[in-house]
Amino acid sequence: MIENWTPLERDYSPSTCVDDLDALLAAYRTESERARELIPPRTHSYGTSPDERLDVFPAGPRSAAHLFVHGGYWQELSKDESSFPALGFVARGITYIAVDYTLAPHAPLDQIVAQVRTAIAWVHRHADELDIDPSRLVVSGSSAGAHLAAMAALTDWSAYGLSSGPIAGLALMSGIYDVVPLVDTYINDAVGMDRDTARRNSPLLQVTRAGDEPASSPPAPPIPAVIAWGEHETAAFKQQSTAFADAWQRSGAPVTRLEAAGRNHFDIVHDLADAATPLGAQVARLHERVDSSR
């Protein structure tokens, strides 16, 4: 199949930059199993679908929270392979939350975006039950999860029953922020986007209009963001990350951008909760910034 990919498909296939994708995904599973053994999560439903569930790894009374949205090009992985950052966050007194959503082709992208927004709104409304401080929620995502987290940051939360935005900080890793180029690739076989769907679900296009002028601003106050990508990424993913960082910063939000040395599209997420790494240190500072602003 790889031999038949177009140049565009190669540039949007991060597996071309790694030697053993199976081993990288296996690490998600084994490290997540260990985390779940050490910190058994509480599973909650945020909607009526069996896929609308999230795992909460509690850190203590009225703690800050970190909600993670997994990647997999909207068609693979789950919360179950996304438990491993819990160890680092809970050790620092931050409740960790991993979110599931319905995978394509069983749900269109509009529905997946809505599910992630619903999950975040549910966490905000159930903060007392979860024993977290709703004003100290940082949302992160990797790859397609970064896309979904960015879309969530551009939500009209009144449509979800909230009077203000629940997201206090963003940590985005190796994301795709303009999904229009994917429409004519094999990646879209499962997702099934047309161009209108792709445009309305492209957070870069929601922040920037033609001519590079701001089209809209992040919800006030501007949400500070850490936007990162791996050293070993395709040119397309690096360009997408830098373009979104530029647009988010122009909209008035503080942005920290980072290329993680030695990391690729898949293993960068291991640095998320590790404050000894450059990315983990920036995410820790993001949480500190959120705490100090409350």
C-alpha cells in the first residue's frame, strides 16, 4: 500500500518517520496497563453512547485536572491506551482524565468533535463529583487528539449549557489543524469528509481567514497554549503546528512552541507528564500559570 501513496499521502503519514510503529503503539498499551494497576481509574459516562466514556485518575480534593484526547486519525486507539500520563500528573497532585469518542467510520467528524466538547462540558459540570477545581482544567491532545482539543478551544460553550469556557490551558502535540488536505487522501476513506465538513472542522481556518487576518479569537480570556511537535515528523505536520501556533498567538493568546528533540509523532506523548523533559516542563509551567491566574 505504501508504494501506491501519493506525495501528499506520504507527507500526512507520520509512520513514514518511524522504524517500528507496532512497538510504539505497544508501549502505549503496556505503560497504560501499568498505570491502571497502580492508580485504578474511575470510569464515567458523559453521554448515552457506549463510546462516550472517560477514565478519571484522582489526585486528591479539589485538584487541578488534565484532560487528554487521544489520536489515531479519528479511527484508532482509545482511552485505554492513554492511561500512562496519569502516573506523572497524579504524582504532582493533578487529576488525569482520558476521553473516549466514537471512532470513524462509525461516526462522522462533526459528531466526534461534538463528543469531545460534550465530554469537556460534562467534566466541568461534574467537577464536585470528580473532586476537581473546574477553573484549573488543562486540555491536551496528540495528533488527531490535538485537532479535537483545538476545536474544543474554539467552542461556543453556551450551546453546551455553560456560561463560560471551561478550558484554562491547552497542550497540543503533533496536531493537524487544517484537515482540508486530507479530503483527497486514503486517510479520508474512513473519515468520509467532504470539503465543507473539512473546512468547518479545521481549527486553523477558524482562527485565520484568507489574507492571514484574524477571523475569530479564542474565548476570552485568551487560552494559553503549549504547541509542540517531534523532531522526527513529516514536513506537513511541522508546518501545520507552526502555522497554528502563529495563528493562535496572533489571536491574542500566549503560546509556547517547542520541537521535541529526538521525538517522533508517536513517542512525543510520553513527555507530556514528565517534567524532566523540555515538553513536560512547559506543560508543568502551563499548569502553574493556570493555578496562579485563579
